[in-house]
Amino acid sequence: MRARKWGIVRRAWPLFLAICLVVEGRAHAQVSVNYPGAAGTVSSGINDEGTVVGSYFDALYNTHGFIYRHGIFSTLDYPGASETLPRAINNNGVVVGYYKLSTDTPTMVHGFSYSSGLYQSFDYPGADSTMLSGINGVGTIVGKEITYSTTFPFPAEGESFTTRNGITFTIIENSIGFEVSGINDDNVLVGTAFSPAYPLYSIGGIGTSDHLSYYDVPGYITAPWNINNGGVVVGQLASPSGYYMGFVNVNGQFFTQSVPGTQQTIFTGINNLGQIVGYTATPSGTGPDRFSGYSTTVDQVVTEGRRLGEWFYTLPPCRVIDTRLAPGALAGPALQPNEARVFALAGVCGLPNSAGAAAVNITVIGSTAAGSLSIVPADAPVTAASAISFKTGDVRANNGLLKLSLDGTGAVAVYNGSSGTVQLTLDVSGYFQ
């Protein structure tokens, strides 16, 4: 049975160490397909024939490209390159990606295309690096140029572009800090925007080359990876603690899927038949062997996955912080004037380290001066946003949803924005992950 061709009203990325066997129809099992003898395999794109492109790692962790067609692997290494990383393939069999030469600096890469045995190199004029990430059916390629700082290897400048021939490049308006990763035949783009102030957080984007709109899921790091001609978007949602779910967005509704026993499930590519490729990763290990391939379909995710709101788990009401108690990590003393204090909540009252946000009741007691409390993830900058305000001597309470830190400790930083001390209790009743 062929997979449904999803015609959807249009709405509104690193290499992945896996390749997926393409499964048509509503499959109920996922099958790994790994490059023979490889330490790890990376899947990145799929066309309507079911041809998959990606990369694999040899025993020394050197990176090679491949094409997987009709059950057969073929190596795809750019001539003379030390690393080759294909990212996408269109229905004409044109592959795009990027490669590295042994003489390049650690941060330098070059774009390339491959078709019918011929390679073409793409270097954006004046840029340190050029990465090609997507190609549609009419041959429009999307990518990103990067110019690095002289003092630190983090992009000082960088804009996304479209090109057809590798000679003429068109910059996508307002794309500084925006990495386009996919494009469909109607030239609708998807990608990820990174915050210069806090680059571990990102939000998704969707639009055309002259108008990009941001597309964020509150409480999650949002990274769309690809879009098909029906407007179905696939990508990843991550809780602030680093727990990743693959997502499919159909008609503006997010559906998510996670493989039990893994920490990461990420969808990287989708074709017009609704076939999806991606990968999973286990929590332990650091090398390519912790990653494994994954495949699914839009039908399966919509039918067997979860709508985004279903990732909320209730807990019996439980007090996690009480500063009126004797001094301790989650107890006294009172919050001091104009100071921030960090509380690690994971493992307390049933909150797992995979929790990205917690539903809480915040209570302030016995304040000696008027002010307010700001509560943010412990690894994020303190903001002026108030979680609760109070007057001298007040006992006040407020309900809210608190984001937790990215490092698995579920920590929050509580800033007392007053000139006096104040006691705090925090009760938890559920969490998102």
C-alpha cells in the first residue's frame, strides 16, 4: 500500500548519525539500515523514489557521504575531501550538501552539488564557510554563508541564501542568524533562528525569500528541518532539559513521536508521499554508536503519536521549595535583597530530569519591602519579567508554568527584586517534557 500523498493547507538541523529504511503506508515498526561496517550512519534527506542520502562514519570516525537506493549503498565522497556531508536530494536525483578539505581550518566547509556522477563546488563570495542544506524539484538550492570572528569561532555574520547555479546568490531578507534547512517547490522555506544572546535556545521559521515569519512552540526549542509540497513540516522539539521529540506539523497542529528508551527522536527529511527519515539517540555514550536509524510516516505519527499538549504529566501537589525551613538546598534562608538564588528541582516531588517546564504555585510570605520575584531557567539570563509581585508584609500566591534549565538538573534561578528579604514556597503539580 502506498503512503498517502499529503495535500495540506500551508502553515505554519549538525549531522545526524543514522539512516532510516523507508517504509510506505502506516508502518507499525521502525527498521534500522546502517552502512555496512560503519561506526555510525547519518540520514538527512529523502526523495519521492525513496532514495536516501546522508553520511557514515568509518572506524576512525572519518565522515563519508552515501546514497541509498533500492537497498544498495553507494559512497558519495567529494573528490579530495576529508569529509563529505550530503544534506538533501530532489526528485531529479540532484544531491546537495557540504564538504571539508584536509587543508581547511576547523570551521571551514564548502557547499557542493552532485548529479549523474558530476560534482560542483559552491563557495559564497567572501565567506569563510558555505553550507548547502536543501534543494527543491525545480533546482532552487538553499544554504547559509558564514563569516567567523577573528577572536572566537562563532559566526560573527551569516545570512541564508538561494541559488540555482552556484554563481549567482540571492540573500534571503532578514535572515541574519537564520539557518534555512528546507525548501519546497513553491519556494516555501523552513529553518531555525538562533538567539545571539543565548544560542542554546532557538525558534523555528517559515516563509518565502522576501518574508520570514517566526514559528515557536512555547516551552520548547523549535527546529523545523524540512517541508514537502503539501506544506507538511518535520523537525524536532526539545525540552529545555535536552529531551528531543520528532514532530510533524499538519495544518498548524503539532504531532510528536518519541522512541521509548531514547533521549532524542529527530525527524530530518520528508518527501511528498509523507515518508519521513530521522534518527534516535540514547542518553549514554558520546560517539556515533549511541545513534540509530529511524523511519516513520506522517500517517503513523498523526495516528499513533501525540498531540503536543498531551506531553503534560500531572503530579500530586508537592512542595519543592520552602525557605522558612532550616538552611538547605531547597530550604532556608530567606531570599536576600537584590540577589538571585538557584534551586535544582529535578528528582524532587517526582519531577524527572527530562522535564522542560513545571506547573507550579508560587507563594511569597513576610516580605520586609515591596518588590517582585523573577524566575527563569538557571542557565538563561535573568529577565525583568515578574513571576509575582508583593508589598511589605504580604502573603501572596500565583500560579504559573516555569521553564527549567537545559542541563538535566531542572534548575531555576529566583531573583528577589526588592530591598528586603522575602520567604518563598513553591509547589509543583505537573510537568511538560
